[in-house]
Amino acid sequence: MADFPDIPRHIAVIMDGNGRWAKERGLPRREGHRAGAESVREVTDACIDLGVDYLTLYAFSSENWNRPQAEVRALMELLDRFLLEKATDLKKQNIRLKTIGQIERLPAKTRNLLERLIEQTKDHTALTLVLALSYGAREEIVAAARWLAADAAAGTIKPEQIDCTSFAQRLQTAGIPDPDLLVRTSGEMRVSNFLLWQISYSEIVIVRKYWPDFRRQDLLDAVAEYQRRHRRFGAL
Ligand code: IPE
Ligand code: IPE
Ligand code: MG
């Protein structure tokens, strides 16, 4: 399938609806988050088969810290478990792991696991899996602005040299192409502080299913929808 025409180079996913999936089944929210890990596996595998280069998954937002402490703790535990279980697959499947977000806010154990896996997988080439953790696009943009202001104050950049390129180089996604396709599950039509700069021209596909029900075929359907779109980038 790798020679399929017009495969998005970068797919970004807002994995939403875990809580509602669990609620419908009379289960605690945690079970929804746990079930969502299987969807991550399916989507990652499908991206490798399709020949997608970058997959960015919105796993935890800056605002998600405002959830009850028990849910935050459960999410961090599940993330640790996911990383431990995924370690072998990352090697076997030649996946490079990256993160965006305020990683310093994560528990030390999670941070250490991430740092180790990022280092171990840095030369892998099949797919770059970017986990957005404690991520907020506004915070990312403010940090880039602060960095530019400091450079300007230090005299290493002139205000008139600040342009889209120098700005994007100071975002955490520097070096990563903008997403071609943005998928959000659970039917919500909002971006919730995700990649605000980078999705300027992304094609958006909203899927009604909750994230734990999202399967390989749903990703293939989203890609097929993307392929039916006519991207114009403001031109004709
Ligand atoms: C997405 O599912 C996972 C995270 C935001 C961590 P939710 O937890 O937002 O589930 P809903 O949207 O409340 O159903
Ligand atoms: C966005 O989902 C964040 C993640 C999927 C990690 P939320 O459930 O937090 O967003 P809102 O509250 O519906 O906007
Ligand atoms: Mg949600």
C-alpha cells in the first residue's frame, strides 16, 4: 500500500471520547483511556503500512491538568504502561519517538521513560511518532515569541528578520512538516489548543466514533476522505 497515491505525509489526531465511551458502558473513565491504547496501536500500524512519515497524537493537553487528580494519575500510569509495552514494538517496527509539550511537567518516572525511548529510537526511519503531552499550542507559540524577543534583545536577530520561517523554527515542531490531515474523533468540531500554527492548511476530518472504537479502517477512511479533497493553499 506504500505506493498509494497522495498519502498524507503527516497525520495529526485528537484522540477524543474516551470518557464517554466508558460512560456508555457503565465503566470508570480510566477504562476508556485504557481501551484507547489499542486504537493507538492500530493507527500506528496503519500509518506504517500506508507510508505516512509523521503521526502526531494529542494524548494530554495543558488544560487536562485541570481534571480531577485521580484521572490525571490514571492517565500518567497508563502512559507509563503504554511506553513500557511499546518499547519492543518501537524497535521492531523502526519507529522514532518524539514528544511535544511541557514534558518537564510530567512525573519524573514518565519523563525518564520518554527520554530513554527517544534516545533509543532516534535513528529509526519507518515512522516518526510524536506524542503531544502536556501540550498547548498557545503556550508553544508564547514560548517561541519569548525566545525571539530574547534573541532580539541580545541583538542576535533583528525584529525585521522575524518571519514565518524563523518563528516556526522556534516551535517544538521545528523540522517536522505541517500536518496534511487532522483527524478528531467523538464528533467534536474544535481544535482544543492543538497545533494552532501548524494546522493552518490541514484538511480536517471529524469522525463520530469515540477514540476507543477507532480502528485501522477508520484511519483508511479518513485518508480516503483526504484524498477526495482539493487543497488550494489560497491559490487556484
Ligand atoms: C480523550 O478522551 C483523552 C484525553 C483528553 C486525555 P476524554 O477523556 O476527553 O473523553 P471525553 O471527551 O470526556 O469523552
Ligand atoms: C483534547 O480533548 C485533548 C486531548 C485529546 C488530549 P479534550 O477532551 O481535553 O478537549 P475539550 O475539553 O473537549 O475541548
Ligand atoms: Mg474529551
